[in-house]
Amino acid sequence: MTDEQPTSRRAARASAEAAAAPAGAEAAAPAAKKSGGIGALLRKHPTAWIVSAGAVVFLLLGTGSVFAGVAWASRDTDEPVSTPSPSITTPDPRPVSTLPATASRLRTCSIAGAAADGRLATLYGTVIRADTGEVLFDRNGSTPAPPASVLKVLTAAAAISVLGPDFRITTSVYEGSSPGTIVLVGRGDTTLSRLPVGQESVYAGAPKLQTLAEGVIAQYSARHPDVPITNVVLDSSYWSSGDAWEPTWREDQRTEGYQAPATALQVDGDRDNPRAAVSPRSTDPVGRAGNAFLDALRAADTSGTVVDPAVATSLGTAVGTDVLAEVQSQPLRTLLPQMLLPSDNMLGEMLARITSKQSGGNGSAASLQGTITSQLTRWGVPATGIVIKDGSGLSPQNAVPTNALTILLRSVRDGVDGLDAVRDGLPVAGKSGTISSRFTGDNAVARGNVFAKSGMIRGSYTLAGIINSADGTPLVFSFFAARDGVESGARAALDTLTTAAFRCGDNLSNN
């Protein structure tokens, strides 16, 4: 019923209520209204009203209890009462880590802009905090890519593992199997020099053919005063000379002066000019070494009676072990900087093949895959994805994931197991080696704080090594700019990316 009731119905209802009311009610109502109604009564008799209200509440509660008691008493007590057990499903226990709870560091310094530089083409990159192994930055890090000359870091590490830092390469001259014959045996010392004593080649401190020849003349003349030397056998069989040129190398690497066939016998890296790092090479390093040795023998034969004027060379293999003279290279710890600082390809090839021979292989190019990857496992470097075609990095078919390389670089930085010789041979940004003139302009802030091997072949520009970052955090990194479209501008882009990581330090974000 709403408030819009008809007037006649309201009047009828009022008459009925008046007839039912007690006699005094009608008189009391006007009085109550006049004096303020119920509120006035409460103010006049508060105690009485409170007591009355309490009595009403008590009466209601008591009545409810009586009815409840009657209901309980009227139940059939002969029927058993069954209380169903609740169905409870016990969840599987949550796995609990046994590791202590650690907070995840929120890093905010991004190098994404530098990483997106179009000059880098496709970037393959990994940055790791060297002391903890935490990966701070990764772009395609598990995807193998051509490392170019950065591969020499792997060659150097494998050589240290097998040969040790004090290993020296020996070149020997033996008595031949027939009178008048001597045998020159090469074992991969590309530093052996035809320059006279007192003059340095690109390999400072290298052994000299002059020293070897003088030792031969002294020993041979004492043993065979009446039999001149008529034949010099050139033995380059330490590994097969037929395997000296990797088919994926470009021929212009030889003619322009970066690489020669990797024969076990050669001098001065087979350079036309022993004093020049980049100098054209020949197609016959063994023959060139033989002719240089003949010149040294004649110069050492001051009497003119030991060496026949018509002495000639021939190819062969030593059958005896009677040594006339020997010279040795400098120790491996010295050869590694000579390879890494100028990125010397010949030393890379020679050390890789010597490592193969000394570890039980045959020194072939094909043996390098197993030789190098098997040694890298010593430092926890996974072989997955690594392809080794040579020891120098010249082959575009070489492939290394940057995350695997940074694992090795952590051990290089720590200098474990003799790897300090590799670390100490790395070029330094703005100061030495192939990156001495790099890191200019805004990137100059990183000079002296980046120790890294650079690389460049057609289709790949690379940089990898160690960063002493601005906040003191040690980082190791590998950045490869590769694939279609990469050009020489990638060098500067790599420097900028590396400098950005230097600035970020431990705050480097992977965003």
C-alpha cells in the first residue's frame, strides 16, 4: 500500500482505531503531543523506560529458550544421530627451495640503443659479471656466429692447456742417411728468422737461421772434415704440407700479406719483408725456408770447405736422430702476445696444429675441431655450436656462440691454469695491439679499461674480452656484428656498445 490511499478509506480506519482505544488514550495523546511526545516522556522518566526495555528483552529471550527446549525434548531419541564427516582433500605439498632466499637486483642501465645500431647488422652478444657469472646482457648469445680473429683466444687457451706456458718450438738439423746429407726438420716455428743476429723481425727475440747454420757447420766439420755438405733435405712432415691451405680462405689473404700456407717448415711467417707485419707471402714456404738456410750455411762456412758450392735442397723425411744443431722459439707465454696483439694469423695456425700434434692428433686442419673443443671443456665451455675450421679465424665457416666464449673469458680474466698468459696478451683499448687507435671521442672514457681481441673478416666484425667498468664491476663480453650488410663502420659501433657496457657496470640491464 502506498502513500496515495483514498481519503474515505483513511477516515474509516481512523474511526475504528478511535472506538478501540481506551478512554484515557484520546486525552493523553494531545497532552503528549503538547509536551513533546515520547522524547519528552523519556527525558522525564529515563530509569523507568530502561527497566521496562530490559524486561521486554528478558521476556523474549526466555520465551525463545522455552520453545527451543520443547523442540529438543520432542526429538526421537531412539534414532541414532549421524554426523557426516567432511570430505577433505589434502593438496600436494608445495616444493620448498633449499637455497637461501635472495632478492633479485633491479638494474636500470640499458644499452639497447647502442645494440640496435644498424651498423652492427645482426648482433650476437653476451655480457657476464665476471666474479659471479651472472648474465647481464644477451642478444642471440646461444646462436653460433663467425668469430673472425677472436677465435685466436680459443686457440691460445687450448695451446696453454696442452703445451703449457713454458713450451718452446724446436727446429733441428740431423745427420742424413748418406754422406754429405743433412736434414732440416721444421716443427711449426713460423718465427724462425732469416735476418742476421742483432736484427729483429716482427717476432722480437725469434731464433735465427744464422745461429742454426753456425752450429751445423761447427759440428759437421768436426765429424766429417773431408766430406762437404752436398744435399739439404727439407722435412716439413710434422703435418702434411698438402693440408696447408684451408679451402675456405680467400687467396687475397696470401697476396695482400695476411696469411701463408701453414707448413711446418717456414721462416718469418713466409713474409717477403720479415720486418713488416703485413707483407705478401709465397705459395712455397718450405722452398723459401730451404733457400734461406742454404744462404745461412754458406755465410757460416768461413773456410769455404764445408758446404759444396753446388749444394741443393730436396724434400724428404729425417730417418736418423743424430742431432747436429737445434734452435728453439721463445716460450709460449711470449708467443701468445705476439699472436694476439697484432692478430698474427700464421702463429694462430701453427699453435693450433702444434697443439693437435702434442695432444695425439695429426696436426691436420680437420683435427682442430676436436683438439680445441676438448680442451675448452676444462673451463666449462660447452662444445655445442662451436665449429673450428682453422686456428686463426680466417675461415667464414668458423662459428662460436658468444655465451660460450664469455664462459672462457671468465677463466682468462682470473688467470687460472696458466690462462694469465692469454689475458696478458690481449690488446688494450687506446693503448696496444689492434685496438690501440680505437675508442675515440665519447668512447675514450673506456680507454685503458677494455682488454679485448678484435676480429674482422668479410661479413663479420668482432670484439671480445674483459671490461673493468666505471663502477669497478668486472665484466667479460663478446660482441659479434655479422651477416648481410655489415661493413667497416661496425668497428666504431662495437666500440660504442662496449663503452656503454663499461659505463653501466653492475647496473647493466638486459632490457
